[in-house]
Amino acid sequence: MMWGPSGSFGWGGMIFGGIFMILFWVAAIALTVWVVRLIIRHDQPRHEAGGQSPLDIAKARYARGEITKEQFEQLKRDLM
């Protein structure tokens, strides 16, 4: 076995190899956490109407005359 510049990396190779292995695992775990957070965030319901509940939206639509009283009552029954 040859030691030195022509045969192996010696102690420097072992140290840098260990550092790169740690960096690899840190990057792999960080990537996994990032992907899981994206999936969780995607699955959560979004309130696109400024945080209003569906019933509040139905009330506002009824007040503006966009839906009839019968439609509003049906929506209210469906949402409750």
C-alpha cells in the first residue's frame, strides 16, 4: 500500500470525506423537511375570501341579491 500524494488522500481525505458526508446528510434532511412542509401546506384548506367563513360569504351574496332566499336557506342548511 502506498501512502502519500500518489497512493491515497491520507488524513485529509478522511477529514474532508467526513465533512462532505455530514453536509450531504444535512442537505438531504433539509430537502425532505422542505418537501413535507410543501405537501402539508398544499393540503390545508385555503380561505381565499379574506378569511370569511362559507356562511359569511353566503350572507354577503344574499345581501347583494346574487342568490334568492331559497338558495340562501339551502346553502345555510348544507353548511350547518
